[in-house]
Amino acid sequence: MTRYSLLGSHDSSLSPQSSVLFLEPELIAIPDGPFLMGSEEGQEDEQPVHHVWVNAFAIGKFPVTNREYACFLRAVGHGIPKSWGDPRFNDPEQPVVAVSWFDAVAYCTWLRQVCRKPYRLPTEAEWEKAARGGVEGQRYPWGNALPQWMHPYGGGEAVEQPDRIGQDPANGYGIHHMGDLVHVWCSDWYAADYYRASPSRDPQGPSTGVRRASRGGSWRHRIKVTRCAARSSLPPDRMFTDYGFRVALSSR
């Protein structure tokens, strides 16, 4: 449940405005257990398909929004995203974008301190298990077909900004935007061949790397949705307007 802590005043320079000290994200609990990770029909870095056990955790129901991120900016004086003043990207209920992996980690560190809970970025394995919604083998969080609720899903020029959160149907776990809206950072380093030797229990990614793993679809792409198993990556200092993040919470 979201918790609100009121401030007596606010900084008018930090739009989109929030009159709260912090917003604790709405979380969805994911049970522990195994699932099949990867896809034989996807790219080579999604292979082989393999069983992975993931311990119980919780993940944000939505990506972190501008409203939530504004509380962080106000509290710590962190640098604002380059998109912050752009009306295409600064609706309070849009996902925050143009944040680096380091920015996302800094937000999680701050949230962990103010809430006294172990907030962090999800691993790739946690993200994929959550995206699948408890259903093995389907392509997308909502099923095997491209969505009819997104119009149009094919024309890149037809959409010039991300939607507000909650405009898609939730998956089987009740989570939104696991296949659309924005790419989200994961905690792992990325390696194309990682699945060939990854541990079968709670894989954390390679110990070193150059790029950080990311998941999910993008409003900027010609086809704006992506499969549950699809992997992506980016150097951790990059900041693009189709990159955001969502939080995870360890259960122990």
C-alpha cells in the first residue's frame, strides 16, 4: 500500500509536483519456486531454456513514476533527468524516464533508507518470473498474441511519449507494463552467454561486465511490446527517454 508523509511546503522548481516526503510503491508479492527461463524462439542470448528457482520477493506493480521520483529529487538534491521539463514526459503519472542505472540504484538506496526495507532493482530472473504471471511458456505477459488494447502497436510515429501507468491489462500476478511502456533496468551485469552457465537458484548475473541488463518494451519502438524472455542491455551511464525502472523488495 502507498504511504504518504506530508510536507509543509514544496519546491516549485521540482515539477511534476508532489506534496509528500516519500511514496512507498505498491508492491506485488511473487511466490518462491521454479520457472522456465528463456526462449528457444528468441535471440541466441535467450538460450538455452532452463529451470530457475527464485526465492520469494515483491516487485513494483508499476514502474516508478515522476511523482514518486520527485520525492527522491527533493529529499537528496539528486540531478534531475534531462526530460524533466519536457511536457511529453513530465506528467506525474508517467514513468520516470532518462534515468541511468546509477540513478535507479540511488533511488532504491534512498527508498531503502526512508522506508527501512531492503528495496533494490530486480534481477533478470526475478523480472522474467514476474513478467510471466505464473504461466509457463507464453510469449507475452498477457498471452501469445500481440495486444488488441494497444492502438496502434505498429507505427513508431503514432506514439511520441509513454502513456500514464495502468493503461494496460495486468498479468496473472496483477503487475502492469511488463511487456510495454518503457525498458527497465535490472540489477545484473549483462552477458550474452550467461544462460549457458548461470546458477539454477536465484541467479544474480555475471560478476563483472560493461552493460547492465534491462527488460521490457518501449514506446519508441515500431513494435512497442516485447516478449517475456527478450533481453536487452545498455551501458549503465546511458539515459534515454524510453528507459525507466521498477523496484523490487527482498522478502528476507
